[in-house]
Amino acid sequence: MASFIQEEITDLLAQTVANILPNLPPITRLRLLAFMHLLEDPALMKADLNVEPSGYLRLTLAAGGPGKGQQH
């Protein structure tokens, strides 16, 4: 059941993103697409979340696996 709910939420989020994507700046599109890849298949992405004392968050996503070192 949890897997079904996660898949349904991911699909709805992907549809929503597809609707607003053309209106976003290019760097925001890239970041959002990288995040969507993380949601779709977490095993293919490496994620690093840094939280600073000020509350600033930085999420770094990188393609995982051999030969896939490109960061988004």
C-alpha cells in the first residue's frame, strides 16, 4: 500500500511540475528535474543534505553509479 501511495504522489507531482516547468528559470528547471529523478529512482542518485545553524539548507544531487559523476 505504501508503495502505491508513493507512486501516486510521485505521478501527481510529476504532472504538476510538467505544467509549471516552462515558466521557471533554466537553473530552477535543472534542479527540479534532478530532484524528480531522485524521487523516481533513489538508487540512481546520490544525495547530500547540509543544514547550517542559520537554517540554510543545501541539497546536492549527483548521478550515481560508475561513470555518472555529473552533478545537478
